Amino acid sequence: MSSILRQELKLRPAYELALRSSCLQLVLARWGLETAALMGLSGDQTANDDGRKVRAVEAITAAMYESGLDEHATKAEKDMLEKPYRSWEYNDYVYGDHWESFGVLQWILGRQHTIPAYYSNFDRAKLFQSSGIMPADPSTVEKFVGPFMSSQHTIEAQQLQREVDVSEAWVWRARAQVLLGLREEIDRAKSTLSGDQESPLETTLRAKHIPRSLRKMAADMPNTIPLAAKRAHARGLVESLEGGDFAIAVELKGDSDAVTTSVPYSNLDQQHLDAIRKIAESRFLAFAWSLEKASDWDIGKVGELVSINPIISVWTPNDN
């Protein structure tokens, strides 16, 4: 029966993914400069240092146009690159969440061997090196994208399907955690969720990209999460369970050596819950866009997408 609940995954052409990946890399390079300035990581700042970084920012923006990436960048990406150095706003800095999307695109293109566990990040230095792009040099963009213009994807269908299934499982779990924490508020506000004026609850749900179709499940999340965890583990979508929940590996630092242990997903504090949710969302966006389940590169719009498969992987029957 599970075969009829599957559909062949069809990727966008390789060059489209290469172009999208290149746009991400340029904006993430700018993000690095802006974040360092914001957090004061530049040490003893001098006029020469500041001038050098202004020139670097201008060179990245120029590279976008000289390489032709401006035709493939989103409006938000172009706006961020065109802003003067140190003039970014909060929503611009949030673009740093796209590091994990960048990693998935590089993986699909064969430039990364593995996708890390969903409680770990891609190695950002290795991601940057894997493309060979130097953000201020438009010729390196062309060298990276060029080979993909006439090549086909080499990723195996079974491998792609598995990673999509894993991504769905973790984005479902992230959304379930949000609903678990807000279930009482959702129950009280059922009659007003669809009102004309957006409530604070609705704003929170939208900001955390919770599809409307999942909200009705909030009340039963204490029972649904253990069941979903058991199914995800049985299908190999999570390596292990802890306390009837997705297991998260954490490192405990002792007096001498660090010790790795595992804790239930729901036992994490809010900071770590948010970090894992953003990893899952960012990777899900990359898969959804690459497989044409999302027409726009927009995490907000993908927030209404429940799954890439016809039925989300944690509820799909086992393949026989």
C-alpha cells in the first residue's frame, strides 16, 4: 500500500540549485561581515579596517551583478546586499538561519558527503570551501555554476528519498513542540484564530511557521509525539529514542573530559528548542524548493507546507 502513497521526487535542474546556492553564499558572506561588526568580533577597530570591510561589502554586491546572480536572487537578498555596511536590520540578520539550506543544496549537488544530525550544524567553513566561490570574485561564481549548466544530478533517488523523509520527521517534531507549548492557548482561541485582526497567538504561530492544518492537533500532542517518535524510529528516521521521544545528543562538560549523553527532545530549554527548529525548517525549505514543492525561496510560505511526500514520513506506512 505504501507504494501508492509515494511519488517520484523530481529535482529542479542542477544549474538552478547551483545558482540558488551561489546567491546564498554571497548573502551569507555579507551576513558574516555584518554579524562580526554587530557583535564586536573585529577586535581593535581602525579606520583602515572599517574601510577594508566597506570595500569587501561593495565587492560582494558588485559580484552579484557582474556574475548575473541578480537575476536569480530574491528581492530580499538583493536589498540586503545593496544596503551600506553596518546598516542591516533585525530581519536581515535572521538570514543566517539559511546556513542549513545552503548545506542541503551543496549536499544535493554532491559537494557535501553527509547531512549532519538535526541537532548539529553543517561545518560553515567547509561549506564555503566546497563551492570554490570567493564572494568578491564573480569569476569564481561562474566556475562553480558552469559545470552544472550541462550536467545532470548524480544523487541516487533512494538516498534523496531517505533524506527528505528524515527532514520531514524533524520538521514535524519541531512544529509539534511549538504546538505542545501553546496547546492551551490554541484551545482557548479556537473561535478567534480566523478573525480579521491577528492575535498575538496567531502572530507567534505564523512566526514559527506552523501550518494551519496542524493546529487542530495541538490538544492531543502529549499522546501524538510518543507515537510519532516510535514510528520514526521504526522507519530509521531517528537514530534512537529517549523517554519515548526523539533523542538529542548533548555534550556534558566535566572537570576533565566532555561526556556525550542523550536527552528527550522535549527536555531541551527554549534556546535549544529554537535552534533545532531553525535547523529543521532551513533544511526543509531547501528540500521543498529543490523538489519544486515551493515555488518561491521564502521560509514564510513554506511554513504552510506540511510535507513534501503525499503523507508526511512519520505517518507513511513502512515500505514492504
